[in-house]
Amino acid sequence: MRRTRQEGRTLVFFDPNVRIGFGFSATAERDRIERQLALAHVIKASEDDIALLYPGRDYREIAAQWQETMSGLVAVTLGPAGVYALAPDGSDMYVDAAPAEVVDTVGAGDAFAATMLDGLAAEAPEAPGVRGVARGPGVAAALRGTGADDLRGLLERASVSAALTCERAGAQSPDARTLDAAMARQSPRALRAQHREIGLEPA
């Protein structure tokens, strides 16, 4: 993992995916995670992960601490409250959760992460003949060059993917066609939300 980060050819993603049991120790897990997150370009953690690792501390404080260490993208999923993200430049944003008729939440975090990474890979500089694979210092540069609107769009798509996964039993994430169709349905809703933010229509 350290060599991969140093070479800068591949985007390094880290999800702490904390699980209690089997002799769980918050101190030991924090030590492990803090060693590994410094090597990542992108971190995705849930609010529950952070609560287990850092009892009593605010997830925004921990996200800022992590982001300062690795200078990349940090996304904290908040369940029905959406997602909080810190961009490589330190700016932050919230993205609402997509509506869902919840059947099974297993796999929602993985669906969110996979969709987010797919979007980031599409933004990365391409190696010859290989779509979406960065080379040289391209990974970090591509992340720094991802604008706020593009990042919000990536997180919105990832949130819709997670919502669709919640609507199916057995951790079944949507394929690209299903996700594209769902995003098309979401677009009017997102536009109305943007209008409300700038006062163009009543909430």
C-alpha cells in the first residue's frame, strides 16, 4: 500500500469498515486505521465507524483530522442524513440521502463506495490504452482538480446507488443502466433543491 501510494499510479481507497467483536479494541483499531489512512487518496467511513473509534467526538472533527493527514477526499456516510465530505482543498459539503423504501441496508456502503470510485476513476488522467487509470502524480492532481460541482455530482450518484441497494434484499447493487435511469429521475428533485438553496422557490 505504501509503495502504491508513493508510485502515484493508482488511486488508493480506504474504508475502515469497523466491526466489533473478536476482541475489538478501539485503541488498537485506531492505531491500525491511522497508519493506513495516511497512505490513501480517498477515505470512506460511516458515522458509526467513527463513533466506535472515537467515542464522544464529532465526525466532522475526525474527518478534518484525517484529511489533514492524507490531503485527499474524505466522505462520511450518515445513513438517512446523507453524506458529509471534505475535498482535498479542505472545503466541505453535505449531500442529501436519496429517498428509498428500505428493505435491507447490507451492502449500501459498498455500493456507495464503488459508485464514487467509478466516478473518480472517470475523472483521472488516462494511461495509454487504459480508461480511467492515472499515471505519475496524476491521481493526486486529478483529485485536487475535481471541482465542487463535480464532486457533488459524484456523491449524489453514489447516494442513489446506495439507496437502490437498500431497496433490494441481499446486498444487490444496481447496474449502470439502472443507476443511470434512477439519476435521470433524481435530476428534477436535485434542481428543486438547488433552487430552494438560492431562494428561487419555497421549501
